[in-house]
Amino acid sequence: MRFPLVSLLGLSSQAPLISDLHSMPPPRNISTNFALKTGADVFSPEVLIEMGRPGAGVANQLGDLALTTYSKYSLKDKKNNKSVYLVPLESTAKPLQIPLPNGGELFWLDSRTLGHAVEADGKLNLYALDLKFETELTTDAPALVGTFPTASATNFVVSDGILVFSDYVHADGDLTTAKEQDEAWEKRGNTALVYDTTYERHWDTWQGPKTSSLFTVALEQGADGKWTLGSTYNNLLRGTGHSAPVEPFGGTDDFSVSGTSVLYTTKDPVLPQGWHTRQNIYLVSTNDPGNPKELTSGKQGATHSPVLNADATKAAWLEMAEDGYEADKNNIVIYDLVKNVRFTLIEQWDRSPDSISFSHDGKLLYLTAGDNARVKLFALPVPPTPKTESDAAFGPRYRKPVVLVRSGAVSGVQPLTDGRLLFSRSSLASPNDLYVIRNLRHFESELVSSDSVEFKGSIEQVSHFTEDELDGKNLDKGEDFWFKGALDKDIHGWILKPKGFKKSDDKKWPAVLLIHGGPQSAWEDQWSNRWNPNIFAQQGYFVVAINPTGSTTFGQELTDAIAKDWGGKPFVDMINGWNHVLDSYPQIDTDRLVGAGASWGGYAINWIQGHPEYGFNFKASNFALVCHDGVFDSTYNGYSTEELYFFNHEWGRPWEPEAKKLLAKMSPHEFVHKWSTPQLFFHGSKDYRLAETESIGGFHALQQLGVPTRLIVFPNENHWVLNHGNSLKWHYELFRWFDEFVGIGE
């Protein structure tokens, strides 16, 4: 929820357009001829929406093939066409695209067989799809393996003749009766939802009687080559009160399977979920369902990315120290399951990992972590297990990871056989593609034995999913700039220039300041299907995206510094950064400036509205703001948001004296009497993080003040705009709003 645009408002001398609050805002001549810029060489919203969307790659056991999910929407047909790509990693053979007209989920049964779980007639069927790979890839017809008791099984992992997956069950934890209980619930004779504890609703869903759990079922291949699915479903979490994966975004990254061992993270079953972030790590055997062993200390905050090494002798996970803070620094915790010792790594490294994975021999951890607006790939040796946790004083090689990939945003890291590593990477100028690093054995050996190691290997791109679609579009890769912000801190920002921009030109360009959400987040060198800076640049705007106080990837101190200071240091940063750009680029037309932000960025837009004393001296007729799902009344948000721990950390509980003083000082609604800039509001009715009344309240205020404003509500959207048609409408209305006040010129 942040918006690097503090500087965009200086309307100190301008009074509201209408002083009579009983009057309507003056009629506006809204152009009916506005159209988004399009063309063969333009990266327009239509192109973004219809462009292929590849996922991260997942390799088979041999490491010679990787599957990647892929979807491509047609605005004409109003259909999302789903498929999977099989990409050869050690061959010049062409990738094979397999259409999935009925959707479904794919995973590896073995190195030459895909499992395809797909719903039909209210049932979830599992098919086996055999692959043939000699000089080219081909497939056989799918063969039915079996049918699950429900249609909602997902997150499939195969290990030693067992299929581990997640599904939703009622309180008894019995998967075989879940469908019958679903029907009884629907026919209960009323629509009441009754709650005795939080969450009552989460993200975009009202909580019902079911929770997610982990299950196993036999999955074996006979001598005839045919696969069979067993009929006995074991609930690994039976009777524990645990739920995994963790809602609302958890998946296979919330548990790890090695042999008969399953490691998973779950919200602490005792603490109220709405105002606690603590997650515990447990180890359970597929041979002993319902009897997990806790590996965490009970003093931690959230935990993520649990992983087991190949022989299940060590477990590792990411762990935050503070319960109630979702953006605390992640440290790496390792648990030696043989010696029964737990110890912590990288406590002194000022970066926070996103994911970890063991190397094949278990001697290294590969991790991704944000660093200066990139999500980089690192490697860290695993130290010898100390006698006790308190003996964990390790040498230099174990304290700071070594970087392998410095640019873009890395995800889906998977160590392969023969000293290779598969990962996916996107950037500001490209969606995901697959990459392989080879010949890592020498590097890994050196890393384990030396305190000073530098990766000098090469990175090979093995897929080009959207290369043809982006050909000729000339997307801007983004340009870093740095400046001094609050407390003389170095603050980072991105610049993306509009197509046709030349420093030698006399042409003046309108500029847009984009403010990111969170607030603990960042504008990164990463692809986005929603807030894509290149879309703004190719519609004719000089794009400025600043990472102010509160941003991640620049060290924990900067991330932490926004708590209880939402309207303070971040805006000093943004003012300084905005002025830095205006001074550096005289090509920017200072009479045509706009700003937009979502979530915390929406808060920032609303905060800027009420603070014309920032002194930018923009004219209301030549300046416009856009607020997407932003905070209007911070006090109300403290009661209405579903993840109460977030608000409590950032402000304090809204009824407490210190928090009340802070809210009176820094809630945008307290400064409505100063609002005077035209503003567009977007909001999703299924946004339970920030209720839709936040935008309605801001809209009502500006309407009564006589300031040009527009409200656009998406009844079926949450905190994001995910529907493809809604996305096109969102882009159209945003750029039409900008054009109404500043135009893009020719």
C-alpha cells in the first residue's frame, strides 16, 4: 500500500471547486473518442492481456525435460486457452505444447509420464500421459488412472509409490465423506455463517466449514506399465487442528516430501489467526498419519519454504522472529533430524530470502532473495551441525550467500543431476523463461571449502515463450536512479521512458508517478500482468517508480522504518525523488503530471490529496490521481481488515491511546477539507483486505466538494483485478482519466 508520489500534489492555494456542498460537481466533457494507443509496434493493454503467460518450470527426475504451465487469453473469444509446454533441457529438440481444453493440473509421475488431474462431471479424474522422446517429443493418448473422492484435490507430489496432495475436508478430516457433507451443508436450510474466532473471511472468501489438509494415497505402476490409484486416503494432519497449505496462497511450497517424510508449515493451531502470524514447522511420516513432530521452537513468527534434503536427514525452512509482523526478515533454520539439533543461519546478512532448496548432495542451499530491486539467486554452504543450537557460531562462508544470478526476478529454483540448476526468470521487459546453469560441481566444491568464492559460470536460456509476441515492441528494461531521502538514506527508483523519447528533442512528455503497495514491497525488475510500467511508458508517459521507506530488498532497516510513520519518511523520499527526476529531465512537462497507486499506494494518493503544502504547484486542470483499493479511513481499516496483525503492527490496535493519536495524525480522511485534485477510484467488492467502502468514502467526499471524480467498482474482483475483461476496462478507464486532464500529446 504505498505510492512514491508524495511530491505530486501541490495545490496549496487552490480551494475546492464548489463551496456549496449541496451542489453537484460541474459537468465534464468526457471524451467519447478516447482510444488506447495500439499498433504492431505498441505494447498496449490488449497485447498484455492476450500475451502468453508462462509459469515457472518444473523438471523431471532425469533433469532432461521441464514442464511449464502456459495460458493465453483471447479477447475476441473471451476464453483463456490453457496448455503446458514441455521444454527439452539437454537437446535441440523443439518444445512441445500440449493443449488443455478442459484445464486441469499437471505433474510428473516419472521422467517420461505426466499426471493430469482434470475435472469432468463433478469428479476429478487422474490420467497418465506417456511421453516419447528421441529426436523429438511426442505423446500417447491419456490413460485413466483413477478418480478422487472430491473435485478439489490439488498440489500433487509423487514420492516412492505414494501421491501426496492437499484437499478440503470437514471437521472429521475424512476425504471420502467430504462430498456428502458438502451437499448436507448446502441443504442446511439457511445461509448463515457463524463465527467464534477469526478469520471469518480471508482475502476474497468467507470461511466455511472446511479446511485444507494433506493426504496420501497409493500410486503405483504395474509390470504392464499401467498406473493405478489406491482407494485408501490417509489424512496426514488428522486430529491435529493443523491446516496446510496455508491460506490464501499456499501451495507445494508449503510442504516438502522425501521418501516417507513430509515436512510442512501451518498456522499455529492455538493462536487466533486474525492477529497472529506464527507458523509452526512439523515433520510427519506417511506411515504414521496424525502424529507429527514439531521442529520449531514456539517463539517464532511466520515460517515459509520448508524443504527436506534427499535422504530426509536434514530439514530447512525460512523463519521470521516476530509474531505479528509479516515483513520481518527471514532467517534460514536447519534441523538435523539425526542429531536432533536446530540452528540458524544468515542472521547478520541484511537481506531476506524468499525460497530455499537443498542441492542434490545436501551440502548447499540455493536461495532466492530480493536485493536492490532484483530477486537474485544465491548459494550458501550448509555448515557442520553444532552440538547445540547455542554453539552455532559459524565461519564467514556460512554467513553471507554467494550470488549466481544478479538481474531480473528468479523463481522456481530446482537443483538437477550432474551439477546443473534449473530456474525461471522474468524482468521488467519479459515474462518468465527457463534458464539452466551447468557445470556447478567445481563451484559447489569450492564454496564448501573456501571463504572467498565468486561464481564465474554461464547462464543458458532454454525457452523463448513470448519472444515473438514482444518482437518489435521495444520494451524499456528500466533505468535505476538513486537519491538521498529521509534521514539522508540512499533511496532507489526506476525510470522507464516513453517510446520515441529523445534527450535531444524539444518535445515535452507527461509523467506518471507509480506508487507501490505493501507498504513492505518494491518495484522490482520483474514482470507484472497488472501494474506493468511498460504499459504506461508505451501509452506516452515518462514513468517514475520510487522505492521509498518501507520498501523491501534494500535492507531490513528501511523496510521496518515505515511502521507507525505511514505519512512521514516515505513522503520525504518521494518528494526528493520526484524533484530529482524533474530536475534531471527537462523533457518532462511539469504542467502534465499524474500519479497512481494501489493498496498502500492508494493510501499515499489519498494522503497527497490532503497535503497541498508539499508545494508542487500543479494546477488541478492539469493533474490527476488514481487510487486503486486504497486506504481512506485508517481507523476503520483497523477494524474491518481481515489480517488484523498487519494493522496492529503498523499502527497499534485502533482503540489504544497511542494508536488513536497516530491515526488522527496520519489518516487521509482527517484531511478531506484540503482535497481538490481530480481523482479516479477503483475497488473490488471482494477485497477483504481493504473494504470497498474505503473508495466509496473518498468518492463521496470529493463529490460533495465538487471535485471531478469517478468511482469504478468490480463486484467480482478482490484486492487485484484478475478477470481479463475487467483488466482491459481498468486500463481503458485509467488512461482515459489521465487523458482527460493532461493528454498524451503527439
